[in-house]
Amino acid sequence: MTAAAEGSPPLRMTRARRNALLQSEPVQGLALISPTLVYALILLVLPILVVIAHSFWTQHYLTIDRSFTLENYRIALTEPIYRDLLWRSLYISLTVSLLTVLLAYPIAYFISFHGGRHKSLWLFLITIPFWTSYLLRVMSWKVILGYNGVLNSGLMGLGIIDEPSTALLYNSSAVIITLTHAWAAFAILPIFVSLEKVDRTLVEAAKDLGDGPLRSFLRVTLPLSAPGVISAALIVMIPTVGDYVTPKLVGGKDGVMIANAIQAQFGKASNWPLGAALSVTTMVIVTLMAGATVLVIRALQRLAR
Amino acid sequence: MPEQPQSDRPQSDRPMIEIRNVTRSYGAFKALDDASLTIKEGEFFSLLGPSGCGKTTLLRMIAGFDNPTSGSISVGGQPMEGIPANRRPTNMVFQSYAIFPHLNVEQNVAYGLKRLKLQGGEEKRRVEEALAQVSLTGLGKRLATELSGGQRQRVALARALVMRPKVLLLDEPLSALDKKLREQMQVELRRLQQAVGITFVLVTHDQYEALAMSDRIAVMFGGRIAQVASPKEIYQRPVNRQVADFLGGMNFVKAEIVEENGASLVVDTLGFGRVKTDKPKAFVRNGGAATLGIRPERLRVLWDNATARFEVAGKVVERHYFGEITHLIVEIPGLEKPLSVTETNDFGADDIPVGTSIRLAYDPEALVAMAD
């Protein structure tokens, strides 16, 4: 009896403490993110660590020599072929993200400012291309750009060219055209969201203070939608650097990108350490480029004042 | 009654804004219905009315953000038709203040000046002058997000004033401020308007704000202008029951017209007996009936054995305490609705028990005839 009386208060206290712990915000927050966190740790962080580890090792035919070396990085950074592929990848992804943002902005602007009651219908229509597989969309670009494709026969039919142009398909322009189309919706949505957040009375205030439509756009709407432009540019830029399906299908010999080389090292060439070094190099460069993009857009935003 | 401007500053009689038969329809709904109005140069003019009365629509049409369906607006003698907002000699203080969040205070105020490309530090000088006018000197480098509501309001004011417009338009500029700050800003706005001498057009739904600041007020209901007059006349001589009701409390008394001539009316009432009153300018006789109104504060409680030339007797049925004043609801034999009486508390009106029989003194001048 006495023992029970003595024993129960500490027990109740532990339970109270446990409840308090469970109800504290950091704990609840961790509990909420833990499934995703564990998933991300296993499927993202671990593989990246494995890749980084491999990049410092050496392939000896069928075995891997696990002694530390920087040789893979020397090859990745100095071999002309990899350097060229890397430059081309960066050029393609920069061009694609620039074009996508330039083409997406007017669409997002139209929907946000002139969409009226049909805003959600317009957004819905933009997602329609995604109802088919990405491969099908790339294939249809082949049909459009090919030697006997829609574009060539159309131009010949109009008498603009005499024989089919081979300049349309199997080069980096074809990759750029295809990727720009493929990523349009991913650029339209963030820009649309940031335009929706622009207070319309701010645009009125700019007009009231003497700005015409173009000036008020450049001084108010555009700087205030910069966050959307930044995320659109990053959303397009980061994945396109590493794309290897599109160059493989429409890029031909001149459209090969760094990811194709990486795939080859992990596949046919069977040189995992070199593939890993190429991957890590690409990752670092993409990070730097993304950071630079953010800085450039911020600087432009400041210029608009 | 002659119109009495509240200022000592002489006002010109030159018209600044002329609004002629302006109608604005949205489909079948008329936001503004055949409104005509002349606002004088240097005047502090208020558009007063409940929400949806068309006052903001009218202000936005003066600013150029909206266009009349029919009718014309001119500012400074210049017709405004086809002139976009950015080329009108008006500037606006928005209800939400519309401070550019990506710019600091100085850049906000200088926004409209940038385009003018002023030479030799003129821009900086004008920005500083405008900031000083609204007592924001030294806060130029702050971001809009670091300002309080009152400060944001001042930035909006400075940003518009720095453009030296012919007309400053203010769309409910004080509605987002708390009561104390609002009252302080009313005084400041009035003082500022007197100092700069620019025509101010204020939109408000707060009758006390309009009364305290304006030279003249236009009271609007349902897209129509009901009355345009000085605050005092609007308050004391409302043209109809709606205007009377909107500008504070009013006791309405039914009356029979006994005699009508050029300037006056003689009417019989049940509670107040026979009364001779000024005939309102726009009085339209509707049979033999009329309505008289008297403001609650124009009825005074008669204490002890005091007498007055004009008095009514009744019984207190309700008492409401408001700090410096007390509202008494007094039932008068013969009147269908009890009278509401506002009495200051210095003689103990707050202690009158409900059920007491009291007598009320009034001035027959305070009983005004009006349209229904």
C-alpha cells in the first residue's frame, strides 16, 4: 500500500513528461517529416555518399581499387571530350531555362492579369501535354523536326526550301527546342503564383504616379515577380543539365550531353569511378550556376528601382 | 444658411473639379447615377456615404482608374475623357496605402519623380521636403515592411504630395488606423491641406471624419448625391431622413402642415404642438404631412423647478451611460416613438433613475423640416 502510494507519483510524472515531450513543437515537427526524411536519407544521401566515395577510387577491370586518388577528377576536368560535353550541357540548360522563362512569362502574365474567371481552366489546359508520356512528346518532336517531318514538308510545300533540311534534327538546337517545350509548364506555374501575389493596387499606384503600362510593369510587376522567375529558372536549369533521354533521342552526335557520358561510364565503359567523378563535378558546377543565376536576377531586380 | 468654410485661409471660387451628369453602370446596376458636382480650388471636399454608395467609384473616375458610362469629368478646366491615370494632374492615397514593398521609404516617395529626371539634387530636396511635411524625416532608409500603419499612411501621403498634384485624392485613408491615431491624423491632414493649399478630395464612410476635416461634404446614397453643403449645414439642416440618420442620431416627429409660404412652414405636431420652421430649399409638399427632426443633443433636461419657453414632458424609459455623456430614451405622450436625448454628465444625467418623469427644453429653431 505504502509502496504503491510512493510508486505512483513518479510514474505519473514520467507520463506527464512524455506527453509534454510529444506535444512540443520540434518533436511534432520531426515526427511529421520523419517518413520523408528517412526516405530521403536512404535514397538520396546514401547514394550520393557512395558516388562521392567511388569518385576517389580506381577501376581495375573487374575490381575496384579503394585507395584514394584524384586521377578521375583530373580526367573529368582536363580531357577535352568531357570538358566539351560539360560546356555543352551548361550551354543547353542555360539556353533552355532562359528561353523557357521568356516564353512562360507572358503566358503566366496573361493568365494572372487577364484570365478573369477562367484562370483555373487556363492552368488546367497547360497541364494537358503531361497526360501523355514524356517519351511520346519527344517522339512527336522527332516527327515534327525529322528529315521527312512535318516542318520540312510544310516548308517545302510552301516553296521556302527546295530540299529537306537536316539542320533541324539531331543537333543541340533540337535538344533545346524539345526541352523548352517539355519544361514550359514548370516555368509557367511558379511565375503565375508570384504574379498572383502582386497587389494590383501597387500597379495602380505606379500608374497614378505617372508610369505608363510598360514602365509600371518594369518597375513594379517584374521586380515583384522575381521570386517566381528565379524558381522557374532553377526548376528548369537544374534537371536539364543532367538530362540524357532527350539528347539520346533527338540530339544525335552533336547533341550529346554530359549525362550521356556519365551513363556510358556506368554502363558500357564500366568505369564507375570516372562516372562518379563526372557526376560530382557536374553537381558542383550546377550548384555554382544556380547560385550565380539567383545573384544575377537579384542584381537585375535591384537595377529596376 | 450661408456656407461657412472651417478655414481662415481665403478660398478661391474657381472650380477645380467639375463632374457633369456622370453615370457608371455595370450591366443593369448603376454604381453612380447622374451625379453632378463642382469642387472648388483649394477646398477640402469629402464624399461621404455608406459602403456601396458610389463614392469610391466617383473617386476612381476622377483618378482615371475607371471611366464614366456617360457624363464628363474635368480637372482644372481640362476635360479628362481619354486621359489615362498616369497623365492626370491628380494623385491618390490608396486605402491599403499601396507602398511598394521592394523599395525603401525614400525610393517610394521618389517613385514618381524619377521619370521627371530633375537636375542638381532637386529630387533629393523635394523628397526630403515631403518627408518633413509628414514628419517622417530620418526614416528614409527604412523598408515598407519595417513601418507601422500610421507611418505607411504618411509615406503614401508624402509620395502623392511630392508630385505637387492639382488634386489629392484620398480613399478612406484613415480607416485602417486605430481610433486615437485616426483622430490625430484627422487634425494633421486638415493642417497639412491648409499648409499646401492643394484641393483634397476625401472618401469616407465615417461621418465624424467628414465633419471634422471638410470645407464641404457631398452625402451619397445608392449612387446618387443626396446633399452637398458645409459640415454644419449638413448636420443641422439635412435635406432628408436618410442624410439626417447617417450623420448621427435624429428624432423624427410626424407633423401636419398648417400653413406654407415662401420661406417658412407652420406645422402641428402631437408632442411639440404648433411649430414655425424654415422651409428647406428643396421641400416638396406631399399632401398635408411633413417630417420634423431634432438632434438628441438639442433636447436639454430641465432640472428641479427650472422652466423654459419651449418644453415637453415625458418619462425616462431607458438610460445608457457613455462616459462623458448619457443617452436617455424619453417617452412623450402622443409621440409614437420615444425621443432620444443626449445629455452631458456634469449635472448628473447619469443618475436619473429609469421611470422618472422629466421635462425637456428645446429651441424651435432646432426642429427642422425635411423630406421623407
